[in-house]
Amino acid sequence: MTTLAIDGGEPTRRAPWPAWPPPASDTQRKLLAEVVDSGHWGATSGPLCERLAAEFARRHGAKHGIVLTNGTLALFVALRAAGVRPGDEVVVPAYTFVACATAVLLLGAVPVIADVDPGHLHLTAGTVRPALTPRTRAVMPVHLAGSPAPLDDLLALAAEHGLAVVEDSAQAHSAAYRGRPVGAHGTAGTFSFQSSKAMTAGEGGLIVTNDDDLAARAWSACNVGRVRDGAWYHHADVGWNLRMTELQAALLLPWLDRLDDEVAARDAFARRVTDGLAAAGGPVEVVPQPPGTTTDSRHLLMLRAAPGVDRDWAGRALAAEGVPVEDGYPPLGSLPALGGQVRALPAPGAEAAAATVFWLRQPQLMAGPGGADDVVSAALRVFGDGRAFPRR
């Protein structure tokens, strides 16, 4: 084995990774200019926001789309529109972003943190069932890293107990489960357009649903309690100003035309890395997709090292090879900020993931076959070194 870059050797990759977000397209620039010149920057019923909501919902198999400020508030609004109230419980996964819990807390409800499958790292019916109580009102499966959660069993469990299912699809634009796009399998689905996402306007969020009444409640919540076609100062319910702007919609709409190609490019990258690592048979693998995955939008690629890995050293060694990685999520129930406000079940699956999983993000996944080969080469070099597993 040649000398590792961390020891002064030649790095696996010197070329830069693609930028994310990519440079604005001509269509985005044109739409932005039209919005600026129109003076119609807000979006009480802006034409671009309405068009984005409708087209995005249609792509994800839903009748209704509601655009709003960000993905966290999309979760808050979707849960509220689904009937979650103060004191209710919402089951969320232990391996996910903190917003899954804080959106529930914003409602005055209680996040109940359930473990994830130790293989694919998503909620399952088996991990959710022990978390259920008479106070449970909803379940929040997260389509982690762009992989659809195993929805069939989760939906059956929810139906058995009369629970709402709000799909956190923040990382899963254009992902599909058993041939159907994610988002509208359950009661509602939410998406994020934050800077790291597959579609981005810097910030932004969207809710999709097939429930007419829920859609009306969600729209009202985002529009200070108004109802569509109602009087300007008629506030039928408590709501807030959570609206997306026309400027954000101008950035997002053109993305719909290229999203499928970008998803396919990331998937090809991920498959090449998966095959390369599997062929080598070393102590690192790609985290597998849950059963039922038709399309994985590949927001992230998660690499899992064998137990006992020295995360700090391995991360520094990979970065020295020109392949930067992130450690990923800590177990949600371990966050000090949530102490006393959540109910957390034992989560050995999430704890194992926090100790062994590394993330590759959009810039790497958009780098094509050469980038995938560099990831495989760097991973095999680093994880083949004895220092990567001092506790094995």
C-alpha cells in the first residue's frame, strides 16, 4: 500500500469537487428578472408560487401543494393540519435532523424518539410499535438520504391505531417507493429547499397531500388564517405569515426540468461506489436501501465502516486523500437541547450508526464516474490501514 496522504503521501484526488448549489441557469436568471421587474415579489397568491406548488405536487402524486418558508415549518404546519395538538405524541426516528423533534415541540406536542433499523437506518413498524401510547397522534417516517422509508408496514400500523403519517421528504425530491413518488403515501408529506437540498432556493418548503381538508387547513396556517378566495381581513383560524416568495419560486421552478437527470447522475455515482466497495470486500460498505425502494434521490451517500472505527482519524485521513466526509447525525435523544422535552426509547441502531457511518454530500455525488472511483480508492486506502480500527 502506498503512503497515505495524511502521512505525507500523494492524495487520491487533487481535483476540486463540483459546486453545490450549481451556478444559476439562464432560465432561473430570466424568471428572477421578470419577478424583480414585475414588483410582485410577495406570494399571497403569486403565479410562480402557485405554479410551483401545483407542478411539484403533481410530480409527487398529490392533488395539493402548499409552498412556505422552510422544511421545518412545513413539518409544523403539516402536523398541525393533521390534527396534532399540545400534549399529543409524535413518533420520530432516532437517526435524523433535530428539526423532526423541534417541529413537534413547536406544536406543544411531545416527540417520542424511536430507534431505526440497524441496517438501512429508517423507522420500521417494529421500531415504532413500542413507542405507541394512547397519546400518540402521528408518526413521522423520514426518507433518509433520499431513500424511501419502508412505508407499507408503517402505514398499516398507523391505520391500525388511527394515526396520521407525515412523511419527512426533505431529502427525497423525486424519490419513489414501490413505483409511487414519496410524499403522498401517508396523510401528508413535506419537502425542503434549503441550500444543501436537491432543489434549492437557499430556503423554502412545500407540503403535498391528497386530503382536501388538510390542504385547506395548511394553506390557511401559512396565510395568517385566511381562506382561499376569502376577504383580506377575514381570519377564519389562527395562522401565521409563512409564505414563500415569488423570488424563491423563480429559482425552484426551472429545477423541475433537470431534477430527474441530476437524480440519475447521483444514483449512477452511488451504484459505482457501492459496486466498487463490494468487489473489494473491505471493512466499509454503502448503507443499503430499505426494501421497496424504486428511486433513491441520493441526497447523501452513507458509508458504513466496521465497528470499532476511529472516526476522527478516518475522517481526517479521508479528507487528506481529497475526499471530505461528515460524521452525520448523533442519536436524536442524546442532544442536550432536547433534554426533558422528549421521550426517548433505547436506540442501539442509531447509536451504532453514529459510531460507524460517514456521509458524502451533493458535491461528491455530482462528480461522475471519476469521482466515484476516487471515493472507492480513498476509502479502501484509509479503511485498509490498521489505524482506522484500533479497537477491533
